[in-house]
Amino acid sequence: MNEKRRWGIAFAAILVQMALGAVYAWSVFRVPLSKLFHSTISEVTLTFTIAIFVLGFASFFGGLWLNKVGPRVVVIVGGLLYGGGIFLASFSSGLSWLYFTYGVIGGVGLGFGYIVPISVLVKWFPDRRGLMTGVAVGGFGAGALVTAPVATRLIQSVGVLQTFAYLGIAFLIVTVAGGWFMTNPPAGWRPEGWTPKALEKAQRAARDFTLGEALKTWQWWALWLLLFLNTSAGISIISQESPMFQELAKTTAIVAASMVGIVSIGNALGRVFWAWVSDWITRRATFVVMYLLQAALFWFLPTFHSVTALIVITFVILMCYGGGFGTMPAFAADYFGAKNVGPIYGLMLTAWGFASAFGPLLIAYFRQSTGAYASALHLIAVIMVVSIVLPLLVRPPKSNGESPVAGAEIATGTAR
């Protein structure tokens, strides 16, 4: 019975995350809103930045709250705020109201809703911890693929503000309905016949940590930094995709827009792929591989000028970007236990909020000061090389709270 139930919960979690991930379709609203409010693209884009920044902090409070009231209440409230915020955005007469409704109210709903499926699935799937959290957040990455074409057609037929009304109602229904199924497994439950492998045991904490205990370990801060660095790299590319493609490939805005649509699939695919890989080679080894790949790709990216090459390279970079979100929830659960992963990983998601500001500002500054993308891309490549030391060093904290410095063994059965 529990076996069937957990797969049903996984399906509901994917639906919730897809509805929440529609926030990544924000680009289709930028031009219509800019024309409507006679504002710049940057001013309109600030709405998205606010939503993602608020998401990072709301995830923490949602994680704390779900430990008290359970996941169902938190995700349903999150769905009401997210859908309601987007619906209220349809009454916007200026950017201030849009910032408050879509950005702040919707962002709080995003944070509440995002953390719940992750927290629930790491408990239901200890045997497939990486894969299933990757599938869930993969749904978040795929949300824009469904929403973008639907929203585009709605904007053309009913206008951008009325589109917010329709989408807000739809997202509210999906998140609340899916959230109803978000429940934790019985205490002590594990899949029938499953026992963790030696390598899994070596990479997991011996007990559940509280949030306070986790914050006293250097490992929590190392994981926060891992997520921040990986997200900063990927989101810097996301923020500049279209103009970068136009500059490097000497192509039109229409062709660049098509390229953006293709490479965005990498974001969703990477969340599942790298999370699945991490179940086999460990989370640490996965981040080492992703950092090495990004270091090489960022360094050589400005030397390529064909549309095909740029698509392939950027696609893989965005796979690594998504891979950080797919792998990190399982990473946090491995090191600090699944019981309190809601608040522990929820607070870790503040790295997403800070990276969403740091990455785009970094690449924009160097692009403006040097007149080309090469310097910024080379700098990010160097940062990725230096960052490899983190996953090489990090290890699960000892059960007594001590934090040993790790050696460099990765993905070997002898790791301790």
C-alpha cells in the first residue's frame, strides 16, 4: 500500500513543481508589460528578481512551519499565495503593484510550495533520494516549457493582465489539489527489502540534525557555498542568453530567442540527470564533475561562433545549473538526515536568492566595462576551477556534531 502511495505522492509533487516553475516563463511577459507600463525591460524584470529572492527566504520559513503543521498545510497555503499573487497582478496599474503581488506575495507562495515536495520525497524515497528529488525539481524546471507557449497565446488573445488572471486561477487549482497529497511517511518507514549500500552509508550522517545543530557545522556552510557558486555561474548565462547569442553568433533576435528556448530544456533535464548520477557516484563526485565541465565550457564558450556549437555548450552549462538544484536536496538530507531537511535545506536556498543577484550583476558589469563577454566568461571559469576544492573536502559531519576535514576520496567504496 505504501509503495503505491509514495509513487502517487511523487506524481502530485511533480505537478505542484511544474505549476510553481511557471515563474521561469517570465520572459514572455517582459515586452508586453514594458509596453503597457511604458517601462524599461530592466524595470519589468525586477519583478522576477524579487520573486526569486523572496522564494529563497520563504523556503526557510516554510521549512520551519512544515515541521510544526505538516507539509499539506504549508503547500496549500503556498499555492493560495502563489496563485493568488499572480491573479492579483492582473489588477496592476503600475509596476509597484506588480512588484508586490507577483514578486512578494507570489514569491512567498513559491518558497512555501517549493520546499514541501522536496522535504516529503526525501523521506518517501531513501532508496532513490537523488533521482526523486531531481524529478521533483525537474518539474520546476519544466514548468516554463508548458507555460511559455500557453501564456504567449493568451497574451495575444486577451492581453497580458487578463493572462495573469487566468494563469493565477489555474496555478492555484493545481498547487492546492497536488498539495492535498503531500504527507510524510509513517515514522521509521523504509521501502520493503531495502538496505543502504556501504557507499551510501559512508556518505550519510548517522543521525538527524536539528537546524541549529546543522548551522554549527562547517559542512552546512560548505553546501550553501556549493549551491551559491553553481547557481551564480548558470544564472549569469540565463540572464544574458539572447544578447550573448546575438553577439557571438552574429544572429538575429528571433534566432537567438529560438536558441534560448532550446537550451532552457537543459535546465529541466539536468535536474533529473545529475540527481540520478549522484545516486551512483555520490553527491560530492557529481559536483566535482559539474564544476570541471563548467570550467572548460565557460572558458571556451567565447571562442565559438556557430549557432549549433553555442546551443550545445550552453545546453550543457544549463544542465549543470539545474543539476545543482536536483542534487543539493539529497546532499543536505544525506549530511543532516531527512527528518529536518525542510528548514535545513530551506535556509540553504537563500543561496539561490543571493546568486540570482550576484551572477547577473557580475556578467553584466564585465560585459559593460570590457565591451565583450570573454572576460566575464573566463572569470567564471576560473571561479569554477577554484570551487572544485569544496566538494573534494566536504564530508558528512560526525554524529556528535564534530566536523572532520575530508580527504579527497570520491565515489569509492572505501570512503569513510
